[in-house]
Amino acid sequence: MTTQTTKEDLCQAEQACAEGESALERGDKAAAEECFTRALGLAGAEDGDGAARLAARARTGAGRVRLARGEIEGAEAEFERAHALRPSAAGPLHWLGCAAAHRGDLATAERHLTASLACAVPHGRSLVQRAYVHARAGNADAALDDLRAAASTGPLDDEARWLHAALSGRSAREVALRLRRAALAALTPLAPHGGFGAEGDDGWRRAAELVDAARGIDPGPWTSPSLYAVALVRGGRRGAAVALLDDAVRDDPADHRVTHTLAVGLLNSGTEAAGSRWERCVAAWAALLHDAAFWARVLASASRRYGVTVEPSLVPVLRAGLREVLERHLPDDAGTRVALGPLLQREADAAKLLAAVGGFPTSGGGGPPLFCGPLRIAELGRSAEFGAFAAAWERSFADARAAQASAHTGSTGPAAHTSLTYAFSELGFAQLLLGHDKAADALAALSELRCPSCRARGGPGAAAVCEPACGRFDELNPGYAGIPDKHLRLSLDARGLALEARLSMGRAEMTSPQPDFGAAAAYWRRALVHSREIDRYRETQTAIVDMALGAARDAHRDGRLSLAVSTLDATRSVIGANERGRLEGQLARVLADRGISVANDEEALLDRPAADLRRSVAFNPHLLRAQVSLGIVLRGLAAARWSSGSLSGARATLREAVDQLTAALVLFPDDPDLEEQREAAVADLDHVMWQPDESEQ
């Protein structure tokens, strides 16, 4: 009974050791430790060779767990116990050599590994591990001999191959290729890790070390750079991952897979100056928002994951959701010259405009186009190319508009050609703010357009731009890089946007629930002065009048006649004679309506309606109803003055009525209403003239 139990314990101990070794290969150190501890308990149930063999195996496994955790002294203690249990076994000696190598004691490591190789059944990895030790000690010939000997007994693994290639004098590209293969092998669950390899998280660290070493030998370009970047990130080398992806992006900036990996890496990386990193992060994400290939991959991935067809019509919703997520992750204070929220909006809007014109061709024109914003254009060092592209597109757009105008057809192209130029420059922020009805903020953004260096050298100035010799002008304003006199053009365009901002601010004051007509007039006066400086005076006058007429019509339609009058009056005060005619025609109609409306109120005094109708007739004598109504109101006003005791006032008002109606009949001869009112006014005047004026007695 006792013998049967002991055999069962030994079987269970052996199974526990096998499970522990399997857990080690998976990288599950906790499970491996539990298995080896259980095996030790079971193997100690009986003395003998079988129990000693299993105990040594369990001790070796426990030592490997500690070695993987970096507990080198504890690992060596376990390996020594295993060696004491089985002095002739190669395994404990092999791992003692590995532990010594981790400590940097290369002489001891070589001695243990050599002893392992002298055993009756040598450890399968001792030759390779001794080659690593020789290589670290600088003994290349001995390392190469060990690798050749190992290769004669079986194929080398990827780690051994890269070392063999390096020691054999192979090309840097081949050595780097073998390093990359070794990195991928380090992540394989069943990879035969040696003393310098590791499992689990240590596997990622080892892979990162190998990838980083490969980059040092051959920076690329590499195939599948995103895969190696993930290994670098998981292995704790985020900076190296970002550098790898940066190189990959420059090699193929239209590859959305690389850009996506870089965008994720930058969003979660803290390896460089915060401001620079966040600007590059924004540039990368904006480059994806309007990249059709990126969204096609997103839809295909979602379809596979959920087993349903995801329609392309969902892309706008997904894009908006991605922007919201990004905005939540962007810090409020990132040390950038422009807050990250507006920066992302500017980049995304610019990318959208670029997508609308078909994208920016890649170098050589052989690959897919780029859909990105100005930050990425500058980051790729392609500002000059983009400037030439924008200038050529601007010319073609202007030619197309001219052809459409001559053919009397409507525009079929995208928005105004200046939008692409503006969006890919420092003007993009002001343009963005204007689009969000933040004219005051836009005006502030236009007050300083210089780079920090130019700003430090010069004083403040409205719409100041970088000096002609500034090396950063094209970087900050790639949309202008291909335009002759680009500094002057940017300055003039900035003034144009400032003009739009002032017009918008005037409209906002004019149309607010509690209008400030004085402030609106002040903004528009400043806009008119500003417009003369850029030869847009008549255009600006027309724009102001159009805005005022629109606001007045809305108020008139809503029955807010006084608001309509005030709107037109305030605008008339700032507009020159050449545009006043349109204002005065509308003002005549509104004054007539207000005068008639107030006069029809039996309790209202007639002085104010009379004043409105006088102005209406003065602005537009051909408005018949104003002429007729003025005659009626003047007769009523005369009657009111007579009844209040002012006979002289009544006489003067009736004389005015007769003169006004007489003049109106010249314009409208034989009009029965005017003739009737004039006859009545003459009769009233005759009657009043015969009345004694008590004030004269």
C-alpha cells in the first residue's frame, strides 16, 4: 500500500513539473511556481533516485521562475540545491551558468556551461548560451566555434542566428533582419528561451531589446513597422517606438496603418517635450480623420468582429465620435503655442478641405495622396511642395470659375479657393473662429502671426507676419510657400479676415436681442476705414447694406417696426452716398408703416407719426401711400393744435399739408385720394384763417 502511494506521488510530482515548465513557457510565473512547489512536496515523500531526480527538476524550475523575476541570488540557490541532488545532471549546471551571466560574472558562467557540456547528456542550449558568454567577453572566435558546433547538431534558433550572422561578418541589413526575427521569436509562447531570454513581460522586454538593437544596425525602412513598434512599447521603449514610426511615416506618409500606430503611441507617450509631442499627436490623428482607406479598414474590422455588414454611411458618425474622444484626452495645458482643442480643429478642417480637392500627392506621385493638416506637412518637410501644389490648384480653380462665369453656369467646385490657402497657414485659426461665430477671438488671433523668434525681435503690430528672411515662415504657412510675395499676400489676406471679423461683430451687435446700434456702427466704420487699405471699400459697403437690409426685413416682417427703423438709421449713418439709395428706399417703407400704425391708434399723439411720414416722403417721394397718409396726419395734427389753443400752429401745419399735397400731385397727377386730401386741407386752412387768434388780441 505504501509503495503504491509513493509511486502515485512520484507520478503526480512529474506531472506537476511538466505543468510548471509549460506554465513557464506561457509566461505564467505564478502558476509555474505553484506547480514546482507542489512537485517538491510530492517528490519528498520517498527517498531514492526517482524522488531526487524529480526534486532536482522542481528545484530547477523554481530557480527559473526566480530568474525570470530578476531574483538572481534566489535563483542560484535553487540551482545549487538541484545540482547537489543530481551532480551529474546538465540542467542545474546550465542554469547556474545562465544565472552567473545575468550577474555579469562571465568567467563563472563559462565554467558552469562548460561543465554542462561535459555531462553524459549535455543541455541542448549550453553551446548557444556559452557562445553568448564568449561574445559578451569579446571572444568572437570562441563564440563562433560554439555556434557552428550547435548548428551541426540541429538548427539554430533566431537569436543564435543573428549572433552567428554578426560574428560571421554578414551585412548590417542581414544581421538586423535576423535580430528582428529573433524579436518575434521571443514573443512566441513555445519559444525555446535561454538564459538571456525570458517569458511573459520579460519576453516583451527581450523583444524590445532586439528590435532596438536592429534599429541601431539598420534603421530601415522595414516592412511591418507597426508590429515592431508594438514590441518596443510593450517592452518599455516608447521613445524608440515613436522614433521607428516617425521614420516609417516619412518613408510612406500615406500608410494609414503606420500613422494610426504613431497616433496611438504619441497619445500615450511621455518620452519627449510635451508641446512637441502633442502637436505631432494632433497632426497624426487629423491625418486619419478624412483618410478613406483608414475608415475602410475600420469598417472591415468592425464587420469581422461583429459578424455584420457595417455601412459606409456610419463613417461621419464614427469620425465625430473619434474627434470627441480625442478632445477628451487632450490636456488643457500642453505647453503648445496654441491650445490643443483649436489646434485639432484647425488640422481636421484643413484635412477635410484637402480631401475635398483630392488630397496632396505623395512624392513622385506614385502612391495614394495625403489627407492631413499643415502640422503634418511641416513635419514631413514638404512645405515648399505643398505651397506649389496649393498655388497651382488656386490658379486652376480661378480659371474654372472664370470659365463658368463666361458660360453663365453655377460653381461646381469646392468652397472658395482661398480656403485651402488660409487653412494651411496661421490664418486657419482665425478662419476657424469666424466659422464658429467668434469674431472677437478671430480678430485677436489675427493681431500676431509671427513665429516666436520674429515676435521677440519686433514690436507688436496688427496682422504682423514673419520677416522675409525667417526660416519658419513656410513651416507655419505651407499654403503660402508657393506664392510670390508670400509675406505680403499673407498680410493682405489677414487684413481681409480682420475685415470679415469686424463686419461680423457689427452684425452680431445689430441683431442681438438687445441691439447696441452705436457699437455696431463703430465696428462698421472701422471696417470701412480698413477696407480702403485693401481696396475693398465698395464691396464692404455693399456687404454692410445687405446685412442691414436683411435684419430690417426680418424685424419688419415680425412687426418690430422701430427696430427696423433703428437698424436702417444706424447703417445709414456710416454708409456713403453711393449705397444709401437702397437703405433709404427700405427706410421710407418702414417709416410709412410705423407712421400709419401709430396714427391709427386713437390715443396716440400725431407728432411722431407726422415726423415718420415726413421722413418717408423725403426718402421716397414716389411712395403714394406715404404721401396720402402724410396729408391725412397733417390735417389731424392741425386739428389737434387748434383744439389745444394753438391757432397759429394749426395754420402752419395746414399750410404744410397743402404744400405737401400739391407737390405730391405733381408726381401723381389726378390721383383722387391726393386731390381729395388737398381740397380738404385747403378748406380747413380757409376756415382756420377766418378764425380770430386770441393770442393776437
